[in-house]
Amino acid sequence: MVILVSLLGIVQYYTNPYTQREKWKEATFFVEEREDEKVIALFVFPEPFAPYLWYKKDKIEAVGIAPKFILQDEDLINLGSILTNKKKIYLFQYLTGLTDPKEKTREFLIKEDYKESSIKDFPGVGFVYVYER
């Protein structure tokens, strides 16, 4: 019985990407597929997450927009200045249920004339929303 359960667990792990490790490497490469100063990666967290920082090649700017962990209205005001001249935004959903439960960041981006152009799902990382002007 123990061997059967172990085998089933191993098969589940290797065949289902949602039971494997977080796909930060793939998410980072997706965001940094080309170098562009008018592109930015946003994290609703005090700074970009450590796995992103590990894999990034500094091709685009990456910032955390919630220095106090929970997004405040003044953080959105600061975000407006950060987004000056940015045409494309990659917004990481990772842990935003804790830091931005009302999705104020996404609402702010829409008010700033950004349109959601696509969403990419990375197992363990969550959605990466792509906004463009």
C-alpha cells in the first residue's frame, strides 16, 4: 500500500505542473523577453519578489509599489509618477490577495488609460497581467 501511494504521488508530481515548483524562471523570462525602457514589471509588495530578482537580467525595470506591505492610496499616487513614459506593464498577481485585496492597482491602471492586453498563468506564481497603452 505504501509503495502504491508513493508511486501515485510521484506520477502526480511529474505529470501535473500545478504540483511542481513555482515557475518563477519562466515568468521572469516571459517578462524580460526583450529589452525595453518603456516596459515595467510591477509587484504589489515592498519590492520585487526574491525569485524574480534571482532570475532577472535587468532588461526592464522592476519595482514594488507597496512599501508598507498593504497598498495605500498614496502608493497609487507614487505609481503614477513611476509609470511616466511606460507603454507596457507586467503586473504580478502573486500575493495580491493579501496586499491589494480590492484590486486598486488594476483599477488605477485602467483609469490611467492602460488596457489589459493579455494574461499569462504561471503555476505557483499566478497570473501576470499585461497592460498596454
